[in-house]
Amino acid sequence: MKVHLWGELGFYGPGRRSRFELPLGRPMPMTEALALVGVPLADIAVLGLNGEVVRVDEPGLVVTDTDRIDCFPPTSGG
């Protein structure tokens, strides 16, 4: 799965990188995948899945290795 952490969320990326790939190995619920990324759900204001805005807690939302998620903090920029 491709992961893009925007703004200060890049702090949670491996080596403080904001863009990286995370192999999942199997389809999994979004909340489980986000737990692997390590970003606290409370710190994500907007979540994107393959270019579409989705709810973090959307029932049945599953991600795979071919997906891209974008996590945005409550505020970003200057």
C-alpha cells in the first residue's frame, strides 16, 4: 500500500518520511492498516483512499497492497 502522510503527520512515517510503501500481505480493514502505519486516528482529519475522501471508521472499508492512502492533519500549511 502506498502511504502519503501530509503536514506534521510525516513525523509518524518510517525515518520521518512522509511517503512510503507498506506491504500488507493481505486485504485488511482500513483501521487495521492505519494502526500498522502508526498514525493515531485522532490525528487524521481527512483520509483519502485512491483519490477519494473516505471516513476512517467507514464500515467494510478494506485496503490492499495496490491501494494508496492519504492522511491529512487538522491543519496543514502556513
